[in-house]
Amino acid sequence: MKVLFNDLTYQNNIVKPEILEIFKESFHRSVFIGGIWVQEFEEKFAAYIGVRHCIGVGNCTDALELILEGLGIGHGDEVIVPAYSWISTAACVKRVGATPVFVDVHPDSYTMDPELLDKNINSKTKGIITVHFYGQSADMDAIGGIANKYNINIIEDCAQASGSLYKDNKVGSIGIAGAFSFYPTKNLGAFGDGGCVTTNSDELAHRIRLLANHGLKDRNQHVLLGRNSRLDSLQAKILEIKLNYLNEWNELRISAAKQYLSGLQGSRIKLPKVLPQTKHIFHLYVVQVENRKEVINFLDEKGIHTAIHYPIPIPETKPFPQGNDQSSKYPVSARMSGCILSLPIFPGITEDQIEFTCDAILEAISVS
Ligand SMILES: *Cc1c(COP(=O)(O)O)cnc(C)c1O
């Protein structure tokens, strides 16, 4: 049996008739940037997340940068970020000229450890970027409490968490702004790159719209130094269609995670924990195994594809020279990077595929 790490066939088959119609319609319309399709998606996604504004942009990396720029964060400022995430979470800080300050993640939740915030905050700290990692919300009450105490904005990196909840709130509606990715394999994926910013701040929304579109106020008036980062009309329409299925598809991921739990619990493998105040939507199903290399090879030979998110904590990557011995500063991230393994999970993965994967893992750890 073959088990791909991520297979979009199920999703694609469901939306195919609707999207083929859209392709046809776009020939007649010839509106490829902006227009009603982008506006409709923005309104629908803002309502879904529960915020006043959604601004479609080129991708989530741009969304994060635009939020920082929109908040006026730059040279001389510090922004706290988790040491363990996709590189964009920290790269955006450096790209706007500010300094990322790394904190470790919590060993249970894999999200930013709120206990470590206080001692990393000083008068230069202008923001905290929380990542709702693997599809589970960070501990927003604890992080929010500290952010309020020091009057610092929280920016939510929601790239892996479209539809995820903290208590009754969708992530992306809790901090000053949220950044979403519509990269094809994310929970809500386009047919190419795409992203958006969500916010309840009228002022920030206004600034980000300007920044993302050449600083253009009307056709010929550039009121600030902007750039070009826009969501294509076709991608917006595809996203608008796929958003109708997002809750259903997230539930399928949750069911798959439940089956992994029952298939693997009691073994030596460390399984993901779901915190009581969150709704984890399992963008990724990440376990920890000893002898990871052997397990990966064993699974691969059986036709089961896995992945590692991520093999290197951000402070140890080349763009963030921090000096030697980073692992002692971020022990959880360092340990995780050596033993985490992402198992196949996607809407449409079958019970047989999960059972086959669980059996293969149990066999792999018993022989290794
Ligand atoms: C995917 C991802 C991003 C970047 O999203 P793009 O749309 O590819 O720019 C940022 N942060 C996290 C946590 C991600 O997983």
C-alpha cells in the first residue's frame, strides 16, 4: 500500500466541477488582479475568522512582514519569536530591520512557552509573534496576559491553523493581527501561493492595504513607500469555494488524528497532546521517535512517506548567526528537531492507510 505524506486528490475531486467553471468564467471576465472575487473572499474569510478586516496578499511570509511594517516595527526594535517554527516567523522580523529574540517552545504543546517571555522583554520589545504550530493554538491567555502587562502587540502566525480555535475564538482574531498562508498543502490551500492578514484594527488594515499595493491611495497617488504583494483574483475565487469545505476537511484531519492515537498509544512513541482550551486541527500529525532515521527508512520501504517539520531550530540556521551552542538556550527545540516525525495526514486519508502506517511504525520501533 502506498501512503503519500499529503495527497490533494480528495479535495481536488470535490471542488473540480466548481473550479473548472471558474476557469471558464475568468476568460470572459479578464480580471486577474483584485476585483470582486478578491473582495468577496476577503469578506467571507473575515466573517469566518470573526474579524473586521481581511486583506489578501501574496503569501503568509509577506503577510507577516506587512503586519510588522504596518505596526511601524523596524530598526532598533525587538520582536519575540519561537525558536521552533518555519523560518518565515523570524525572517520577517529581520527583513524589516528589527531583531528577533528567540524563546523556546513548551514540550507538551510545541508552541511558545509563556514562562520564558518575561525575562526576554525589555524597552525595545515591540511585538510577540505566536505560532499556532502544527494546527494547535498557542496558549493565548498566558501570552496575552504578559503582552498586556507590558503593552506589547501579539501577531499571530496562523499559517498552519486556518480554522483552529483558542477557547471559542478562531486564531487570527485574538492578537492585533493574524497572518495566514494559502500555500497549496496548508489546511486552506490555493492553486499556487496566497496569503492574507486578518485584523480588527481599521488603521492597521488601511496601512497594510497601502503597503501591499505600491502605497497607492487612488490610481496615481503614492502616499507611502509600498511594495507589491497581492492575492490573485483566480486564487481568491478558488479559496472562496474551498472555504465552504474547510470545517469538514479539518474534522477529517481530527478523525485521522484520533485513529493515530488509538493505533499508537501505549507504545514508546510520544504522541501530540491536545490542550483542553484549544481545537487542534492537525495541519500536521507530529510524533517523536528514537532512531528516527531507521524508522523513516523502514516506512519508506513500505511505501509510507513522512516528513520533518523542522530539522533545524531557526536560531541554528545560517541567516540567524547567534554564536555557538544554541541547543543549550533552546533545549526543547533542539531535542525535538532530532526526533520529531510528521506522519501522513490529509482529508481523504483512509482508515486502512492509517492502520497500515501505525502497524509499520510499531514494527519499526520494535526492530530498531
Ligand atoms: C507555511 C508557513 C509560513 C509561510 O507561508 P507562505 O505562504 O509559504 O509564505 C509561515 N509560517 C509558518 C508557521 C508556516 O507553516
